[in-house]
Amino acid sequence: TELGRYRVPYAEDIEPGENGPSRTSVDSDGNVYVGARHGNAISKVSAAAERCPDSNGDGANTTSSGPADILALGADDCLIWSTDIDGDARGVAVQEIASTFVIENVPDMEPNVREVPGARFVWVGGQDVVKLHKLDAETGAVLFSMVPPTSVYGLAMDGRSNLWLVSQEESAIGRIDTTRCVDANCANETVCVT
């Protein structure tokens, strides 16, 4: 059973049917990140209507209920955010970092247990414009952009926070260690990018 269908933003100079929203990644809460191949944007859609904000102020969750109920662009509360990016979105991957606990031992005192909160990011890469963007998954803000080791036709995140890139044009695979790649300068560091 199809539970919802959503419109995502598109570039003004491209017909909606040509926008190509096809690259997707899903986080552990069921949020879907949709990249537009030609529309130069990425959007976050919540799969859980009860968690969608009341963005239009009508006091209710206004969202699609299936294929016959597609709301106008901007009218669906479950379109959480949409961010324009510099270039196409040919690859999308979610990175989830779990919360951890740190035990700090201080001499002559009880140990102090401190939680280090987790984080969630979205990586988006392009083939026509060879760039890779790291976004905050909660806000959609672009944290940094870099030139990846290959153009991007697809992305995947493994369990060790390695971001894998595949290039259709170069018939190549690249890898980025996201635990070390924390800003735009990492593209030049061989320990981060291979």
C-alpha cells in the first residue's frame, strides 16, 4: 500500500518531469533524502506524519495520503527541508553517528560519565559538477563542499564511516574516510581520500 507521494523542489528552468528526483537514502528513523539529478537540490521527507512539523500553521499535519493525494509544492508538512546545492545530485548517502559515553576519571573524585551526542549527516555528490557536499541532516545546512577523488554517480556509506563513490564517467571507485574528512581541506589529504 502506498502511503504517500511528495513533490520536491525543482529548478525553475527545468520542467518538473525532467528534474530527475531519483537518488535516495533513508535514515534509521525512516526519513528519506531525495536528490534531484538535474534540479541541483536535495530534500528531506519524513515518512512519519506524526513527526512532521505544522509548517503552514493550520494546527494539523497536512500531508499526502497516497497517489491520488499529492499536495502542491510547499503545502506538505512532511517536506522537512530542501537545500539548493552547487551541482547535480547523482549520489546521496546518510551517515549516522551513535551517541557514546565517556568516563572521565578525576583523582580523588567519583568518575564522571558524560554523553557525547550522536549526529546525522547527508552526503551529496555530483557528476556534471564534480563536487561533494556534507549537510546537517536536521537542518539541511551545507557544512562544507569539496572536490571528491572521482565524479559521483552513486554514493554508499559503510559501517565504519567510509563514504564510497562510484564514477560512471571514469569507471572508478573512490573512498573517503569521513572520520578524518571534517572540512573542505580533506580533499588534499591522502589519509582521507583514496
